[in-house]
Amino acid sequence: MSRALRLTVAIQLLSASTIVAQQTTPFTVGSATAAPGTTAYGAIAIPSGSDSATQIAVAVIRGEKPGPVVAFVAGSHGTEYTSIIAMQKLISRIDGRTLAGTVIVLPLLNVASFETMTPHINPIDRKGMNSSYPGDPNGTQTQRALSEVTRQIVAPANVVVDLHGGDLDEDLRSYSYWFRGGRAAQDSAGLELALAFGLDHIIVTDVDPGSPNAGRSLSGQALVRGKTVLVAEAGRSGIVAPADLAALIDGSLNVLGALEMIPRKVTHVQHPIWLAGAGARVAADSAGVFFPAIARDTRVTKGQVLGHTTDFVGRTTGDIRAPVDGLVTFIRGVPSMWPRATLVNVAPILEKPAPWVAPK
């Protein structure tokens, strides 16, 4: 573990005295209570309110040795299948008898999205389950669920790993995010985990922790609370490819190895490809049909034609051009489009990350 990562985790452990005191006692999330050296399965119950109740499955692996609390969360978007299946499989790869610390695994947050094959949002209340933190115990289902995730998972964790992948309509290349909030130790620890995870494309995203909207996403909520944060994405267009699945499982184990929570040799990415921010998205201005002209992971120049659109009887309605020079991080993987649907995302390529600057 690097000095920066040791320092950040040590500070978090010292500031969370209740967590330290519980290192030799059971650890509970929802109905899952794991004694030292064991794995427990259960659920976080979200009671009914203005809409229906739901249950969010969770597993807790409690180590026999003291150490950090690391939370892995997937399925904020319930049709990003690779991340969901990867976290499902991760649970059995961690043995509490050799684990130092505690691991929380929540494979599927957005249950209704998964069950109805609805991308991007929770179909129960039409809200985004990665844009409504810290939630509201008196709100709609999404808000009530995120309130419990914030309380039971984000709050006790020292490290939060948020797993994603291309949604049903996203043909995406794999990458991690380095979220930076301008706090040197926290940012260095996040970079350490991004390099340890193993994906060689890293998106650099600056966040102002003092901004009113900084904590709306899971990663942002964790960042403003002082946690070490990592976001990783692999998977595309509803396909669960073995290589993408392995990238997320191995990357998650690498995180635990880098934190010295499991015996695992970790090789850090030596020459990452740095990408700027979330990139520039091109959205549809009307309903119709989209035809891509290039593939994901293509380097493009500003103004280059990336595809074209038609109406429903095949008449061309326009060309889709690159808004900036950069790399196509994802392009629409299905023909259907509607107003404001994302067609392509292009991220500028950086020679190296610049110093953190608070976004305007």
C-alpha cells in the first residue's frame, strides 16, 4: 500500500472510532450480520411510502483481522448487466478467514430497472438512482432507497467502489474514473486505487466538494464525506462478455490487494491513457433512427462524421459529428433514438492530468 493510501485509510479509521471498536465483533448491513471470518447474506428493506416497497440484496464479508471497510456497489442502472454479474461473482472470491477488514457487496441497487429492463432510471418513480443522493427517507422509492444506502453503506465505509458498464443503448469501452476533490491525501488514495484496478483508460473528473450538487451521485456523496472513491465501467449494450466480467472482478480484487486486505499481488497501470472529464456528448434533437459510422474506442477529430440519423421511413435527417477531438468512449449501440437521447460521447485525450481546479 502506498504512503498516501495508508495515510488516508488510517485517518478514516481513526475518525470512525465505532468501526475500529467493532473489528472483532459482527458487522451488520440490513438483515445481513457477518461474524468475523464469515460471509452473511441479507437485504436492506425499503418500506413503502408514496409508492411501493422494495428489497435490496446485500452480502457482508467480515474479516478475522482488523482493517478498512470497503463497499462495492453496482446496478445503480439495472441494465448494466456486466457490473451486476461481476459483483455477484465477487462475493465467493473473498474469504473472511483471510480477509483484513470488512467488505460490503451490493450487486443490484436498482431492482425495478433490472426486472423491467428499463435503462438509466428507476421505472417506479422515474428518478435516477445515481443522481439523487443522499436520498430522503420520506421521498419516493429512489429517494428512500438511497437514504438507506447512504446511512448503511456509504457512512460506515472507508472506501467506496462504484461499478458500472455500458447500458442497453451504450456501446462502451472500459475505463475508470479518478474523482478528485482537491484534498491531497484523498485524491492520491483515489489515484492509487484507479491505477491498481487495472483499466488503462482513466477519466479525470474534478469535483468541488463544497458545491450544493457535489454529492448527488454515489461517488460524489462518498467524496464529500471524505471517503476514498473509485468508479470503474466495463460492459456494453446488454452483453456480458467474459473479458469485461473478468476486468471488473479482477479489478475489485486488486483494490483489496492494494489495501492489503487480501493476499494478492497487484500490478499497477504504468502508462494510463488520461481522458478529460465526462467528455462531450451529442444528443438527438428528434425521434428517429441512428446509424453509427465508427466504433467505440476510435480516436476522432472535431467535425468528423460519426454517424447519421434518419426518420422512420429511412430519409436522412442529419449527420452526427464529433464535438471535440478525442476518444469515443461510447456510441449508441441501438438504432432507436428520441429527443435528448445520447448518440455518442467523445472525451479529449490528455498528455497528463493538470492540477485539480474547482469546476465553475
